[in-house]
Amino acid sequence: MPHLSAVLLFPHYYPSSALFLLPLLHLQCVLFSCTFCCTAGESAQRQESEGEQYRNPTEVQMSQLVLPCHTNHCGELSIGQLLKWIDTTACLSAERHAGCPCVTASVDDIYFEHTISVGQVVNIKAKVNRAFNSSMEVGIQVSYEDLCSGKQWIVCKAYATFVAQGKMKLKPLAPQTEEEKMEYSIAAERRRMRLAHTDTLKDLLTHKCENGDCNTVVPAEKTRVESVELVLPPHANHQGNTFGGQIMAWMENVATIAASRLCHAHPSLKTIEMFHFRGPSQVGDRLLLKAIVNNSFKNSMEVGVCVEAYRQEMEVSRRHINSAFMTFVVLDQEGQPSAIPMVKPEAGDGERRYREASARKKIRLDRKYIISCEQTKVPLSVPWDQSNKVYLSYNNVSALKTLVAKTSWVLATEIDKVRMYTLEEDKYLSFRIEMTLCIDATQAFFLLSDLRQRHEWDRHYASAELVQQVDEDDMIYHVLSQTVSQENKPQDFVILASRRKPCDEGDPYVVAFRSVTLPSRPPNPEYSRRETMCSGFCIWQETAELTKVRLSALQRIAVSPSDNHHGLYPHS
């Protein structure tokens, strides 16, 4: 395995992918008159602090024994009951940080991986990942254990947003462990993604969505369900507001009935797509829950649910307080998904919901594929298109932030007070370079994020063409390298550059890079196409004159000659 100093000192022996961002050393020589400052041994300090008995002050744990009263007809824990427990645990965590009553604002997508049976124990852990002005993100993990065998399984993970009542400004969070720092950093990306979800759906609806064979169809109106619930004191918190988990449980109930009317079987809920609470409801309110199958696919169906609140039976105006979309499947005796009848949408709004359901399925699959799996399992060059642009940008930035948050870095060498660290995990070798420069952080941010200027100070770059300006913060470049491949051809890259300004005080400027596949830039036989997995810069303004710049990159260690053929990994 190569030593990082060898990569730095003998770059002609390594493919340009391994050197994609190494020329910070050239940057300091060509552009700036710099003063370098050594950084403290952060890794050792973190490891010492993590050796102490530490528990997140916002962490709340709940354990529940599943009883028959909690289950459905199959003797499995009702998803509605589980949602109530999840919401309660997350709310207690949020209130522990806020020091005041909190209400549920939204819950991100939830993917249920396992069912839970009577007699098993549900363990729910929740903790605040990050606090913004008046809202906070709470991370939730649900597992279950079999008391006889002692084995445990992960059921789902979720992220919920809570708002402090009275819109009070929340105190900032101080993450301590590697996991907390990673979640804290990526929480800003998840928040950005939530806000962009509606626009992503609108963009995708401009393109034709494919649907299945509609020869045999069931009219959607036959699946319609309406149910009224009266909010009583047991359904509300001490402030009189209805528990978000209780509303979610009622929504799951009517959605299950709607799905059953299409398939004439007992469906299983697999995915919930983002509960969004538009407003509160109180004790004494009547909640009208409406559900209908929006669209069905080969082995699944989407049910849309909305909740309206009103105070008196004679009231004409009703408050729309919540909406959600739930995906159901029907499992056969072997536990495999069965075929689902097709749906004929109602005219007007029904046709709109039908098209939107197809778009949401595409977004859901892209989001789960790109976001839910581990970074090392995501292919290097994911095809870029309109539906996944937000999630590729998220993956690009979050992968870099995850790498930066790791604490097991080892100091490899120091050259002219520039510190270089390495980190080896499984088949992956990461490196990190740190320095402090006499330059404004904003200036460094814009300079490092614009690859068109890179050739002026980086001898590895021949040129960089801006192929697509995705939005203000995401650009796709076609980069030509000065480095020649083993095939004696110049190397080229198609790079997604994602940049982020600080969300809060103390946050860094972030510039992240990863390879993508773009139809307008297919591989050219004149060049040797290369790829980069995860790399980028984090930039902190330390004083009025000094800025700390940290370069991080992830590479896979070559295991066979065919690996090096793609130019992805350093030579061994």
C-alpha cells in the first residue's frame, strides 16, 4: 500500500484520479503569500474524550413489549402503533434540548425493513442531531429484539423535524463524537433537500412518466375512504395539541383500508413518504381523514392521505393540517410481493395525483438508491438527470462531510508545516491535507469551486469546461488532465462540483467533487475516462486574516490489474 508522502512526492507514478485535488501544494506556491500554522492533534484528543463514559444529553430511549393489543390481524405490530411510539420518543428528545413543549413539523421518508411480532421488544432511540433557529432535526433508530435468542434487528431509521412552541430561538448543539459531528454536519444537507422536494416533483412532472399496462383496471373511486376522529384528551399533549404520532396512526389506518379495497387482501406498509404537518389541531377538533389509491404499479401501490380539521359539525371551512403518501405491497405465502391490479384515475385531480404518484416513485427510488446506501456502495459515476439532481448533490456533499467527521486519521507526514493524514478502512484509503492561509475564506471558496480557473495554478489540469450550470451551487464540468494514462492518452473526467456556504457560525465553506455520467459527454476514444469517488475542500475563517483549508479524498486500494485499468485507485 502506498504511503501518502510517496503519492505527493512522486505524482508521475500515480493516476490523476489519485491526484485530483492534491495540488493544494501548488496553490500555496503560485497564488498566495502564505503563513502556515500547525493544527493540534485533534484525533488523539477525540479518542481520549470518547474513551470516557459519554451519553448525548438529548438522547431518549424507549423499550416496549409488543402485546396483542398493539398488533394487527397477523399478530404483527401495527405500523400506526409504532409511529405513535416513534413520535413520542422523538418529541421527548426535542423537548429535552429545547426546554419547552415542541410539536412535530415533518417526518422524512421511512422504509420498514422488518415486521415485529407479539412478545418481541421494540427499542427506539432518538437524539437531536442539529438545532436551527426555531426548529431541530431529531434522528430516530428503531430496532427489535427477540427475548429468547437475544438477537436484534434494525427495523427503520427516520428523521423528524420539531418546532419549539412560541417560535423561541433554540440554543446551538455541540456535537462531541464522530457520529454526532457527522449527523450535525449532514443535517443541513437534509434540511436543504426537504425544502427542494416540491420543486423536484414539479420538474419531473414536465417529463412523461411511464405507467404499467392498464388493460385491467379498478376505478380509483372504489378505493376512497373517509373517516372522522374526535380528538380527546388522551390523544393530546399537556398543551392540548394532538400528538403527531396519533394523527399518523389514524392516517395509516385509513390508508390500509384504501389499499385493501384495491387488492382485496391484507396489504403491508413498506414506505411512508414525508409526513408534513401544515398546522396544529387541539382537543375537541374533528379530524376528517381521506385516503385513496393514487396509482398502482406491478407489485406496489401508492395511497394518498390528507387530514382536515374543523371545530364544529356545521363548519364549512376546514383546515388542511397534514398530507402523506404511503406505499403498500401484498405478500404471498413465501413473503414475495404479489401482482397489484391497475387503477383508473378519476378525472381532474385524480389524473394529477396519478401522474404525481409515478413521479414520486421515480424520485423515491432515486433517493433511496443514492442516499440510503453506504457511500462505498454507490457506483462511482451515477447517471445525472433532472429527477435525481437534488439527491446526487446531497450525496456529494454528505459523503465529503462524513469523511471529514471521521476521527481515526493518522498523521503521515509534514512538509513545510502542511500536515498530511491517512485513514485506511477495508479496501479504502483516504487522505487529508491541512494548512492555514493568509486569504479570506470567501475568496478561497469561490476560487476552489470554479474549475475553469484551475489550470492557472494546477499543473495537472489542461482545461475545464462548464457543461451544465445545474443551479447556483451545483455545476457539472468536463475536465481534461495533463496526465497521460497507461494507454498513452490524456485523461478526462465528468465532475459534479457542489458548493455550500456556512449554514451557521462555525460551519465551513464546502466544495465537494464526484464523478457523474452525462449523456452529452460520453467517453471519447481520444481520451481515457477516469473517475473520482469522493473529494473536496472544507474552508474555515479562523481570524480576520487567516483561513484554514482542509482537503479530503477517498480512494479505493487496487485489488487487481483490472481495477487500475479504470484509473480509480492508486498503484499498490
